[in-house]
Amino acid sequence: AYKSGYSIRQIAEEIIREKEAHKEIKGLEKIRMLDDYERVKEDLYIRIVSTNKKVTVLERGIYRKIGDIILGVYLRINEDDGKLCTTLIDNTYLDKWELSKEDVLEQAMDNTVKMAPPRFYDGRE
């Protein structure tokens, strides 16, 4: 940022703003609510799993595999200024919630479309 022309003061102010924003993250509260499906179901969504997280999701996560693509169920903990804080939902929650994998995946898919609607582009433009 300094090399891009920002002053030390501007950089410090931005750091302080970010620090204050992180204080407001109620992530631990959401994680503590995970036992109650009704309280967290609107924050479940689907993420395409990166290669380095693939093994963890396949062993512990709730997921759907389509060809080589793994779609994992995550909990949105916080979203601020385009920054998303998430955590993988462990498959042991299926028993706690008394729900099937398909029910949870369907809820997460519905939420994902609401959170990030698909965009269609005209390739000719």
C-alpha cells in the first residue's frame, strides 16, 4: 500500500478500521449455535472445494461430488466488505440435526443461489 502511494497514516487508519470490524465478528456465537439447525440453516451454503482442502472435506464434510468437482457445505460466519469468513460443516451434524445429507445440501444450494445469484453473459459482447 505504501508503494502504491498511501501514507503511513492512511495505512494505520485502515488497519485500525479492520481491527474494529473484526471485534464485531460474532463467529464464535454462530459456531456455538451449530447444534440448532433452525438457527444456522440460512447461513449454510455451497463452496467449490479447493485441492488443498479436498481430503478434509471428503473425510469429514457434507458434500456432493460431480465429476472432479467437490461441492462442500460451509457455514457463513461473517461477510464484510466482500470478505467472507466460513467454516466447513462436519458430517457429524447430520445426526445431531436428524437430517439427511440431501436435505442439508438442498438447503445450502438454495441459500447459495440467494447469496450469490448466477450471472449469465452473452459471449458475443
